[in-house]
Amino acid sequence: MLMRLSHDLGLYFYDLVVARFDLWAAFGVLAQFVFGARFIVQWIASEKAEKSVIPVGFWILSISGGLMTLVYGFVRSDIVIILGQAFSIFIYVRNLMLISKDRKKTQGSAIAGAEAEASTG
């Protein structure tokens, strides 16, 4: 039974990785690597800060990998991938918008504080 199972698994993976592998499958694998790289970026940033942080690079890789995976989903006509990525990309973009808004607000208050200090000095 185990010999049969190992033989069948070998045939399955051969079919999956060799026989049916094409340019779009390679693109899909690359998309998953880009998407997965965001966790390495997040881990490195957290180790440097010695606390859990989510850097902008995490969201950029999320969008890039998500868009690539979405394209792959459309090419393969896979509704699961299409729906999952379409909604996720919106969240990633929204997070970048919130980060940008916060940075502008922080910069504006820093400039206003510097001007107020200069006018009283």
C-alpha cells in the first residue's frame, strides 16, 4: 500500500511540476515568491526594531505579489484566486494610504512646531 502511494504521489508531482508546467505556472510561482517575501521584510524590520512592526515594503510587496497572483488567477480562470486577491489588494492599498496620511500629518505638525519655535525665539 505504501509503495503504491509513493508511486502515485511521484506521478502526481511529476505531472504537476514537469508535465503541466508552463510559462504561466512559472509566473504564478514567482508571484507567490514575491508575495511571500513580504514576511521576510517584516521579520527583518521587526528584528531591527526589537518589536513587531510592519514596514512600507511589506505593503508594496503585498500589492506587487497580489497583483501578480491576480493576473495568474485571471489567466487560469480561477475564481478562488481572483476573489481572494481582488479584495486583499484593496486592503493593502488602503494601508499605504493610511500610512501616507499619517506621515503628512506628522510632517505638518513638525513643521508647524518648528515655525512656532522660530517665531518665539
